[in-house]
Amino acid sequence: MTDANAASSTSATDKPALPDRLSVDPKSPHHVAAIFEHDIGIRFNGKERFDVEEYCLSEGWIRVPVGKTVDRKGRPITVKLKGTVEAFYR
């Protein structure tokens, strides 16, 4: 068991490249589970945001929830905000 833990700790330092578009919803085609094994941050118009559901770097937008409102399937209602988007590893 220690060999498996050692192998995973060495691969933890190798972080995958951040994609152009990423979503936290596992049902989305833009969800990449390997990215969420690491702590990532999103900077929108110069300020770090902690409530981003989805982003697109090339198109310059993020999706954030609107309050605590959810749809009939329990997913948060989101709004698209346009501006300068930067994704990074913390």
C-alpha cells in the first residue's frame, strides 16, 4: 500500500494543463475530474471568484449561481458574466 501512496504523491506534483473551458457539473461534457483533484482558482476582471460553476477562457465568460435559487432538478440557476477570465492553480 505504501508504494501506491508514493506513486500518487509523485503524480500529484504533475498538474494537468487547465482547459479552455471547464465545468464543475459532472454531467457536463466540459467536466474534467483530474483537474478537480487540485485546488484551482478563477480570477474574473482582476478579482478572485470562489463561486464559479463554469468558465471559458477564449470567449471570456464565467457562469455563477444566482443566490440560492435552484431549478426543478436541484441544480443552481446561473447567470453568464462576460469579462477577463484567468484560471490558475493555487
